[in-house]
Amino acid sequence: MIDMIEKEDPVISEEEAAQYDRQIRLWGLDAQKRLRGSRVLLAGLGGLGAEVAKNLILAGVKGLTLLDHEQVSEESCRAQFLVPVSAQGQNRAQASLERGQNLNPMVKVHADQDRVEDKPDDFFLQFDAVCLTGCSRDLMVRVDRLCSQHNIKVFCGDVYGYYGYMFSNLGQEHNYVEEKPKRVKPTGTSNDGPEAKKAKVDPNETTMVKKTASFCTLKEALEVDWTTEKAKAGMKRTPVDYFLLQVLLKFRTDKGRDPDPQAFPEDSQLLRQIRDDVLEALAVSSDLLNDDFISYCFSEMSPVCAVVGGVLGQEVVKALSQRDPPHRNFFFFDGRKGNGMVDYFGPN
């Protein structure tokens, strides 16, 4: 059995202080120390995985394990900048190792060519955070449940054409600090009027405020009961991307892959059928998702990977450094509209 990581107080060397100078100025030495002491597992080295890997390596985590059993294909080279074109046919994790390590020699980057589905529970317990991309719904639910029981941060994400999402579960009690403008006590007397008695905000001074956020499991987030009056009342404010995600995860479960441009006619028809089945099972209107989405959810698009990977990497950094409020608990990005949305799904 793999032992759990013993938390230590990482020491930032002079070389690291120079390397991370701008980051330390931004979020402080304590936050950088927490990053420096964190080990992260990243499963799935597609276009999104490459973006997340880059961001975590540059941020300065202690170690990053790249886990992927698939081989480099011509399509993966289009969105995956860590693998050279000459690496086609090689394992994606191994092919990403050299360029990933060159981004920051101070981070220990390791490649693992096993299937994530074959990893025993003990494997995941050696990490402070686990990030899953390109995984099945059942696997994500399994790993999320396991990590929740051991206070390990969990992140999931995917890109489908113009669409992308990320999910985070930081546990029932995630503590962090947020920088706020300092409020100055009033100095006026009773004769100066009511305005003089109010506390003033000094934009030149800030203070750190300790806060706590609570998260639910992925299973709870995906199994919202839409027949309740509360859920029905909030339907108009619910992003349609949530239901699109349900459809695409069901497609992956049924076919063992994502929609393939080479099989566009067949996969388009299957997406329509899965859309109808999923919305009916959720007891929501079939009008929520029209057929337009089908033409825009094939392959990983590099610009969408960059946006979602930037947000996902940022959320991992924030969670591990315990600095700034986290996104709770979904982020959806629609490349057609060029906008993103954060929303919470699950029990309050």
C-alpha cells in the first residue's frame, strides 16, 4: 500500500524564489510554499491535458504525474503541443514528458503509461489533487468518491469541439484566504454627522480574510432531481451546457469514445437519440437542446482547450495554495458565444 503524503513545510530555495518571483508577489510566499509541497495526478494527455500540465508545471507544484495509456495520433497532434509530430504511435504521456519537463526543471514530472481504469484505489492516495480528463463518467464518480473520503482535491474536465467544462470537488470544508480592502474605523465625532461614523474602505490597504467553502461529490452534482419545485423554479437560470454535458458523457459511456468527425453522419444520429433519452430520463423538456449543438461538439479545438485548461489549471493552483475563492462547482465554456459561466449543481 502506498503511504499517504506526510505534509511538510517546503523550503523555497533562492533559485526557486527567483524563478517564482512574480507569482510570490501575486499570491504570497505561503501560497507558493503550499504549491511547492503538492503532488498532482493528471490523467489524460489530450489537448486539454496538455494545457493543464503546462499551467501546473509553470506554477511550481512539487510533482506532476502524467497518466495516459493512449498513443499519439495525427488528430491529437493538432491540439496537443507537448508532443512532437514525429511522436505519432508513441505513448502520449511518455511523448509529453520531455517538453513538459523543459518548461520547469524544478518540478518533478513523471510519465505513467498504464490505464487509469486499472489503477487500484491506493494509487490515487499519494496525491494532493487528482485531475481527470477524457475519462468515463463511472471512473470519474469512482475516483471522486474515493478522494472525497481522503480529503484529496478532485477536478474533472473535457473539451468537445466548441464546448468545454470543468468540475471541482474540494471537500465538505475547503479553507482559503481572500484579499479584501481594509476597512478603516471612523474618526469623526457625533457632531460630524452620520457619514463620519461609518467605516471607510481604504483602497491602498488590504487584509486577508479567512473563508470556507463546501463542495458536493460529482455523483450528487450529476444526479440533480429536476422534478422538485425548487429545481423547476431555477430551470430558467440553468445553463443548457449542463444538459449537454450529460448527453456527451452518455455518448462516451455507450460508445467508449467521443463523437468522431470521421463518423459524423452516424454519430450525429446517435447524438440526437441520446439527447432525447437523456432529457427524458432527467424529466426536463426536450426543447432544451436543439439540433444545433451536434455540429459543434466534434474533436478538441485548441482555442477552447486553452480557455478551459487555463481555468482548470487556475482552480487547481487556487485549491492547493488555499488562496482566493474557488469556482463552485462547474465552469462551462461555449466557444460559439465566446463566454463562460460558473454555476453550482448539487445539494446545498
